[in-house]
Amino acid sequence: MTGEQAIGVMLVDDHPVVREGLRSMLRSAEGIEVVGQAGSGEEAIATVAALAPDIVLLDLRMGGMDGVEATGHILRAAPYTKVVIVTTYETDTDILRAVEAGAAGYLLKGSSRDELVQAVKAAARGETVLTPSLAPKLFRARLPAEPPVLSEREREVLQLVSQGLTNADIGRRLFISEATVKTHLLRSFKKLSVSDRTAAVITAMERGLLA
């Protein structure tokens, strides 16, 4: 967008009534022009290549290709176009997937006309757009996953496994039954996302959970 040229917006949603609602909200906004529409991710990719809009307002969940996958294709077809996801879904993973795919923003469909207009203008300026209530979700989604927490007994059992002891040996050493040893191992497997003793020991060592 240069000078006083209107911001060209393309609407992508598989529900015509939603597209019409967005169009109506933007129709009277100064400096914004709806230049095209599409009802699917696949259609959006073909249309955006021809229209090269400044902004694409894109639904997240559609039949066929979803909004995240479509975002990547759109940005490859039109690198200077900004994609803003407009959806009813607000889970941490959905937001993070969209942002990681290159979306310039994430808005809820319940946003007001003023919020929508300001979001379009902000995205056109190169700013990141996010419905205020979603900011904490994005922050949480970007936090590194917490390392698994093994109980003291689970660590003791894995430590003895690392020394080559059998379940029976470990039971005698810790004065617990062999069945209890197996229970502690199975819990460790689940926490470490592994399926056998060797993988459990290696993973626990890699994560600093064993000496």
C-alpha cells in the first residue's frame, strides 16, 4: 500500500454469510476496499495470486485445507500479503500454529467493527494483530514444555535399572514387591513418553533426572 491507496482486503471463509458480514463491516471503512472473496483455502491460493491483496482475512477451520496450511501457501504465492486469521477458535495451539505459519494476526469473529478495521490497518502497517484476550494464550503456548517430574521412588527405580538390575533385584534392594517396581516403571515410561526400560533410562539421563 502506498500513499492514499486503499488497503485491498480479501475475505476467505467457507460460510458465505460470514464473508458477507465481514464485507458489510469493512464496506464503509475509510481507506479499506474488499477486493475479493474465496470459500476455501484452495480457492484462496489461486485468487490471491491473481489479486495480490494487501490483507487476507482467513478462517481457521474450513472444509479441505485449513487456514494454517493455506497461510503458508498464500504467503509463498504473495509474499507481501499479510494474513490475519479470523476465527471462533481460541486454543493456545491454534494461535501458535497460525503465528508460526506466518500469520500477521489472530482475531476472534466476535470482534467489533472498530477492532476489525483497526486490525486491518495495523496489519497493513506491518504490525502484529492479536485480540487482547488472546495475548496470554500466545505467551503460554510459546513457553517451553515443563520437564517431566519423576517421584523420588521412580528415580530410584530407574537408577537401579541403569545399573543393570532386574525388577526382582530392584524389589529386594528397595524392599518392595516386583509388581510395585513394575508400576513405578510404567509411570516413568508415561511421564517420559517412552515404551521400554532402556529408553526410559537414556531419556531420564538426557534430561538430568538421573545422576
